[in-house]
Amino acid sequence: MEKCTAELSVKAMVFGGVTDIIATVVLTIPLIIYVIRDQLRAATKEPLEIAVMAGIYANPLLYGLQTSISLGCSVFALTFTSSMKLRTRSRISAGV
């Protein structure tokens, strides 16, 4: 395990983390807009963030969709990080 972690570069991990966060936010925006438009028709006294999260958690389909988006973005970021590692390893092997 230590050897595998030592081979990862800090640059690849940072890019992977940023990719995960950006992809999750971008892909979750349509879900949030849907909840605001269709699920929160009644005026609520709660702040919008709390009302949106309550609307997502109240509907199992929306909650599953949000979880799937987050999981998919994390897998994508892991793949992105791994590909950066492989490119770096091939450059080192080629002597570039």
C-alpha cells in the first residue's frame, strides 16, 4: 500500500480532487433546479439550501440520483488521476 501511494504525485491527486468537485457540482445543478421548480412549489420558511436538501432526501429517486452522480464523478476523478499517473510513468520510462 505504501509503495502504491508513493507512486502517486501530489499534482495528480490535486487534479483528481478538483475534477471530482467540479464535475459533481456541474452535474448536480440540473437536479437542484428540478427540485426548486417542481418540489418546492409551496413557500417554505426554511433557507433555500435546507429546503432543497430536504426535498432531495424526501424522494428516494432523487436521493439515489444524487448519490449516483456523486459516485460517478468520484470514479471519473479516480480514472483521471490514474491516467495522469500512467502518463507520468511512461514519460519517466522514456527518459523525457
